[in-house]
Amino acid sequence: MVVISDILVQGVQMLLVLLLAPLLTGFVRKIKARLVLRQGASVFQPYRDLLRLLRKEVVLAENASWLFRVTPYVTFSAIWVAAALVPTFATGLLFNWTADLIAIVALLGSARFFLALAGMDVGTSFGGIGSSREVMIAALAEPAMLLIFFCMALVAGSTQLSTVANFMASSYVGLRVSLGMALIALIMVALAENARIPVDNPATHLELTMVHEAMVLEYSGRHLAMIELGAFLKLLLYVSLIACVFLPWKIAVFGAGPLAYAVGAASYVVKLAIAGFLLALFETATAKMRVFRIPQFLGAALMLGLLGTLLLFVSRSF
Amino acid sequence: MSAVALQMICVAGLLGVAVLATMISRLKAATSVVYGATLALSAVALIGAMRSLLDPPAAAGDLVLPIGLPWLGAHFRVDALAAFFLVVVNLGGAAASLYGIGYGRHEPAPHRVLPFFPAFLAGMNLVVLADDAFSYLLCWEFMSLASWALVMAHHREAGNAKAGYVYLVMASFGTLALLLAFGLLAGPAGDYGFVAIRAAQHTPYVATLVLILMLVGAGSKAGLVPLHVWLPLAHPAAPSHVSALMSGVMTKVAIYGFIRVIFDLLGPPTWAASVVVLILGGITAVMGILYAMMERDLKRLLAYSTIENIGVIFACLGLALAFQANGLKLAAALAFTAALFHVLNHSFFKSLLFFGAGAVLTSTGERDMDRLGGLIHRMPRSSFAVLVGCVAISALPPFNGFVSEWLMFQAVLQSPDLPQWALKITVPAVGALLALAAALAAACFVKAYGVTFLGRPRSTAAETAHEVDRYSLSAMFILAALCLLAGILPGPVIDALSPISVQILGGSMPIQADEPWLSIVPIAESRSSYNGLLVMVFITISASLAVVVIHRFASHALRRGPAWGCGFPDPTPAAQYSGASFAQPIRRVFGTLVFHARDHVVMPPPGDTRPARLRIELHDLVWEQMYQPIASAVGLSADRLNRLQFLTIRRYLSLVFATLVTLLLVLAIWS
């Protein structure tokens, strides 16, 4: 019985992330529209877009291979599994220990690998330009990410997200400069990984600095729906990651009962809303940068991570 | 029969096959006979080695042959470390033999390959088996020479003669360093048996020198930057299954030598040594993969990626040294296990990828990626196997490459326990370098796979390619299956490696078989854990769920049409993204510093109808600033000394006399 309820809670988490992900994107779009005094589409528009795409036929390029058709499902499922392994409303779920932080990020790497390959599959210049820039950004983001994790693991003594979240929720932590640096660096990396302004523009694919949208240009119909849903999930994943590590308030401990879960879920939705609002505010206030400014942007994230780690060493030794 | 006797019989068998091959190599059936025999012998040796690794005998007996140094004889022994490397060697050997049965039929000059292939396998086995310095060096040279002969198999092709020459020079240089290292280890008493060397006390001065000499000797064979220059020339020059052996297995034999001397024979390490190894490993990893990223020749790309993986392994070994020097046994065992796991993994996927490159070469005759493309349609099975290899080498879950890199990062995260400040700062920095190398590896293999197998064919050769034979395919699929198996069941592999860390470091990782659900837990579950099997199962379930739901509820309509390309159709396949264009962002970010890369655009004036041209300028700084000055200095002094060749007999005699007097004077002053 216990096992069944455990699996049930894990299933609820998987469904929750799947259902909330388009809403978060819709919310960010709505806020962005309101900030520039547009009415904006409804927050539920992403759901409608997905349903519309699912009903449409797929137009496949003549020389697209099986890899091109398999990739949407592979990337979607890799991102979904990764998103389901990040604690959202409760820590210590049944399968949370399946993968730690490094493995979760590597799962996203698998998704990106296949997507970049699919960009190369049809043999158009747009796919190539998108893929090559995507892997460049990944190459810059990954070392920064490792140093951020290093900093976090140094504080919490673990890379297991549930343990980290429980530790951060406890009263031992307090305010630390290193954690602040890690937070800023993680936000910068998250912006780059999710193809958001100032690194990439999620709203367009008709300019030469685009990355993600160029890579998936040849997709249509149900394939595109899978890829879009994957992108929504990825945004949600990073927001959940930041929330569970840096703002773990009211997150339920596993086995705390339905009431605590409900409180955890409510606070999770509130955190998502706050993060979405801040993201929209930031994107409205910033301009997209040139592609070859990205190394400086992500280099700053790397340096922040390194500095945070070194500061921790210094503060520990005294 | 004892384990070592079985191995020696297999080696004798391999040498016998080599002799047989010289006699029958011109026959038509020779290819199948020779590779079939090496396959059988490698398989027997593999089973024997697996048995001695999984069920180690209480005391590893040694075998003494009455050859070699007269007062010593030649000692051979199989302990846990040797058994593991014998598994790597013979697994690679068996796979290469199986592949060779099919691939070897396309060989234009079989008599240049067949005799040396078994000899090369025997040489690698012997290096791992040797238990005294003299036999070790002798076998090492035998292995080098056999592989050199294989590199020179197609000596008339452009560049191969140079490759063979550079390889020979670097191999001799490396052996010289090894010779000096063993000389120092044996000391003035001159007892060359490994048992005696292990028992002796070594002064810190000797230990430092031995470390440097081993880094030069084993490092040059393994491909440590800046001693790597021969590797991307020589490995691709050999026939593809030999390239696979050289890259996947021979570099591992060099790593075996390094582990044997530094961890086993030299005694407890100092932490300063670990800093050197760590930094060299980190730099090698990043440099290797950056070189690979810039490459357009498929086999050379793979050879450069070998350098990256060697860097990763050396970085893990450096970590193990650091922890061992500070008595952190558990963390040392973790880093050491990561290194060994990566040795195994790299031998799987690098062999697989070289087999794939060989398949491409057989069916198109091309190694230049920018003349390939679209092979996934014409070689579906090979391209599937190569895809598995590419995912695995890019360290992506749920395949095996990820597991060893994950273990490595877990070891990196243990570094706050280290007391020395230099290490505290070096380890995270090297960790960041390794993360960079891992991400660049993924980029590099997106490029390699995307340009070679995806897109539209860029030449008629690529357009008319066909699938390769059954033997080649089965060798590739066996290795691909091993990549997946080691990725989803890492626990048994880690447990199988634990006797080695016990033997070498005196401690091992916790036994993983006790963990529920086949997870791996390096230190404690609250710290970190990973379960490849569950990740695989989850991905499979959610992907099938998605497929079922989509196909149940969504539209099934599918129409083929011309590529959309934002309304700008590319007129010719040549307008696709090529390897060089794919590498452009990374070339621009890293290449300006590392390769002094410059893009020159020659734009004709308005009205002129000539096409614009883009020329990419890249400099191999290691070659230009380290090796070319040495080469020109050697050339210059050779020119000067050349005059001595044309003296009269009188002058020669006076030269001899003068030398004699000088030597006597030196002796007189010395004593």
C-alpha cells in the first residue's frame, strides 16, 4: 500500500509539471504583453497552440530520416523525466534519488544532443546555424553550471536535490554571499539554456542571431508540439530548480501527508508566478545581445561560480 | 592451469598466428583464417582475464621464462590490475578481429597487415603481463614496432610516411624515458623485478624524477598534450580496425604502465605530484577536443577525441593521487574507479566509432567529412551503431560515458576535504575544464555525426554508398550493446573494479550490489546517487506514453515536401552547413586564443562576378612552437655534422685520438 501511494505521489508530480509547464510560459507571455501595454493572449494560449499543432498534419522534408521523426519524442521524454526528478512541492519522492543534479543536467544535455542532430538532418542552413550555436552556448554554460553545483554542494554537502532542499530549508544556512553569487550565476545560465533574452529570443525565428528556433525550424504538427512542450517543461524545470534550492520555503517533506503536500503545491505555484513575473520584467527591460557577446555573459557566470566557491573556502578556513 | 599460463599460451598462439600469416598472407582465405584465429585466441584470453578479475586467486603466481636478463629471467604475472587491462586489451582485440574478418577483405595489401595484427595483439598482452622491468620494456618496444608496421601498411598514401616517421621518433623518445625511469627505480643494485622495486624505498628525489619520466614515457604513448603530436597522424593512417586498437586499446596499455609504476611500484605519492597530473589531464582534455572540433577528417577527429579521453583519465588519476596522498582512501578509490571505468568505456566507444569510420571508408572511400553526408539513408544499420557510440562518448545518460564522468565529478566534489590550498583551488578549476571538455565533446560529435551521416550527400561517393558486411556490423553492434549495458548496469562494473582499488590503494568504493534498485552510490545516498537503469526505463516509458497518446489522439496525417528553410531553399548540397561552418562559433570563441585562428574573406569588388572566398587560418601552436624549432635545430646540427662524413683517413684518426685524450682527461679530473 505504501509503495502504491508513493508511486501515486510521484505520478502526481510528473503530471503536475506537465500540466503547469504551458501555463508558466503563457503567464510569462501575458505579463510581457501587459508590460508593453498590449492586451496579450490568454494565459491558456499555449495549451490551445499545442492542441492546434496536434490536430495539424506533419509536413516532413523529403530527405528527413528516422532520426528526425524520433527526436521530438526522445527530447520530450528526456526533459520530462528530468523535470519530474526535480522536487517541486515535496522533497524525497520515491524516485528522486534516481538522478542527482549532475545527472538531471546531463539528461537535458541528451535532449539537446538529439535536437541539435535533428537540426542537421534536413540539411538546410537554418538548422545548421541553430545547432552550431546551440552547442556553443551549451559548451559555455556547462562549466559554469558545474562550478555553481560545486558551490551548492559545498554548502549542502550533497548534489542530491532533495537533500539540498531540506538543508536549505533548515535554519543552518542563513545569508551567504557565495549562495547569492551562485544564484545569480544559475539565473544567467538558466536564461542561456532556455533560449531567453538576452541570449536568444523565444518569440522569433526570423533574425540571424536566433538559435533555438532556427534549429527546430523544419518541425511541424505533432512533432513541433512535442518540442514546444519540451521547451515549456525545460523552463519550468529551471524555475523549479532555482526555487527548490534557493527558496525552499513550505516545501513538504516526503510522507508529510496530503495537507502538507497541498501547502507545498500552493507555495510552489506562488513561486512559479513570482519567477515568471520577474522573468517577464527582466526580458522586457533588456535587449538581446549579439551572439558573440554570449561568451562574456556566460564567462561572467563561470567567474561568479568560481568566486563563490573560493569565498566558501576562505570563509571555512577562518 | 594457472591464469598466467593460460594468458601466455594465448600470447604464444597469437605469435604463432603471426608467423603463419607471413606464410599464407597471399592466399585468398588468409584474411578469414588469421582474423578468425585471433578472434578465438582473444576470446579465450578474455574469458581467462575475466575469471581472474572477478574471482581473483588468493596469491597471483608468477611465471618465469628462462629468457631476458640471465640472472633474472622473464617474469609474467596476472594480478587484479593486470587482469582488468587484459580484459580491455582482449575485448578490443576480439572486436577488432571480428570486424577485420569483413573489413580485411577490402584490404589492398593484406600481406602488410595480417602478420603484424596478431603480433600487435600479442605485444599489448605481453606488456600487461610483464612483471619485471626488462621484459616490460622489451614487450613495450615490440608493441610499438608492431603498431608502427601497421601504421606503415599503406605507406604510399600521402602523409603516411611522415606519420610513421614521427611515430617512430616519438616512440623511441618515450621508450628512452621509460628506460631511465626503470633504471632509477631499480637503483644502483639493479634488481629489475617488480617485486624488488615495490619493496625498495624510493627517495623523494627519485620519485619526482620517475613521475616526470613516466609522464613523458607513458604520456607520449597515451597522447598527453604536448606529447600528442604523433597520435593524430599515426592512428588514422593505419587500417580502421587497427586504428580502433591503437586508439581504444594501446593508449590504455600506456595508462596501465603509468598506473603500474606511479601507483603500484613507486609507493605512497606526494600531493605535489597530483597537481601536475591533474593540470596536465585537464589541459589535455580541453586541447584534444578543441583540435577534434576543428578537424574535417573523420578518423583524425576520432584520434583527437582519444586525446581528450586520455586527458579525462589522467585527471581522474591525478585526483586519485591527491586523495591518496592525504589518506582519503574512499575518495581516492572513487577517483581511481572513475579512471578505470573510463578506460573501459573509452575502449568500447572509441573502437565502435573507428569501426564506423572504417565502414564509411569502405563504402565511400572518403574520410573527409565535408565530402560525405546523408549516409543515414544508405547505411542505416552502421549509422545507428555509430549514433550509439556518439551519444556514449558525449557522456550523455543513460549510456556508459556518462557514468564514468559522473563518478569523476563526484570525486571532484570530494575535494573540499583536501587540506592543501593548491589542491583546493586546482581541483574545482580542473573540474570546470573537464565540464568544458565534456560539453565540447558533445558539440564535436554532433558535428561528426551531423555532417557525415545526416543532411544531403555532398559527393557522388556519398550518394552511392551501401551498407557494409555482416561481420563489421556485428562487431559494431556488440560494442554498442556493451555501451548501453555498462551505462544502465554500472553497479556490477564498479564492483568488478573494486579488487583493483583494494590492491593498489588499499581501499575501495562501497559494494554497489547491496544497493536497492541497482543504483550506484559512491559515498552515501544522501550525498549523491544515480540509477542508469531507472533513467532508461523512465525515458522509455514516457517516450512510449507520448507516442501512444499522440497516435491515439493527434492527427496521423503526414506529408513529404521540400524542406522549408524559411523559404530560402538551398540550391546545392554544397550550401549545407559543413564541418568548418559548424565549428565556426566555437572556433571564434576558443580558437582565436588556442589556434590563433583567423577568418579571411576575399570579397571581389562590386561588379566582379568572381565568387567571394573564405579562408580559415589555423595554427597548431604546439607543433609550430615546440616541435618545429627542435626539428630545425636537429636538421641544422645534422647539416653541420655532415661535414665529418667526408674527411680523409688521417683526419679521422686524429679525431679518434683527440676524443680519446679528452675522455681520459675528463676521467682524470673527475676522480
